[in-house]
Amino acid sequence: MKNFLIKNKKPILIGSGILVAGVIIFLIMRKKSGISLDTQKTANTGSQATGVVYPIKRKLGADTNQEERAVISNIQRYLNSKITFVEVPLDVDGIFGEKTEAMAQRILGVKTVSYSLYKEILSKLNPSPFLSNMVK
């Protein structure tokens, strides 16, 4: 085994270097994009800061602001696009209530919607990058 390691130093060093470079690039990209590994995040979904706090979860309708209602409406539109013709679609009212939570659990497999999941939903709602930029 010792002879194997001595003979194959170069591939091991190259592999280690690539691994370290990948970790460094990941950390730099994460810092630049502002994405944290925390579950709570306040996002800027437009040119101005908004009061949307992620993950989006069930709360009373009166507790949601206009920006949150817009985000929740997009989530509800996406969930409605995934149901069968037999199911009753959600009202797109911008309220993450009991029905929205239940449908998110069934379709997405989660009861809350994280920032990254919301961005994924947005990209599926608007597959064109041009349209995605207009919606944000």
C-alpha cells in the first residue's frame, strides 16, 4: 500500500487540489449570491427590499403583507398547475392557509416553502429568463 501511494502521488495531489478549489469556489459563490444555509431568510425579490421572510409557512391572512401575498399567489398558481382535473384548485388569494399548506405537503412534500424552493417554483412558472426577470 505504501508503494502504491508513493507511485501515485501526482493523481492524489491533483484530486486534492481540485477538491479544495471546489470548496473555495462554493464558499465564494454562496457569499456573493447571498444565499445562506439558514432556514430563515429575508429576500429581496425586486429592486427594493421586501418584507418576505422565508420559509413561507401557514399564518393568518391578516399577518401577511403585500409582498408575501404576491409570493404566496405564485406558489398557489404553481400548485394549481400540478393538480388533476378532479381536484378542486386553490383560490389564488395570497394566503398560505390550511388548504395551501395541505396541497404543498402533498405536491411538494413540505409544509413550508424555502427561498430556494420558491425560486425553483418561479422558474417553472416562467421558464423564460426574460419573463422570470419581469416577475421578480
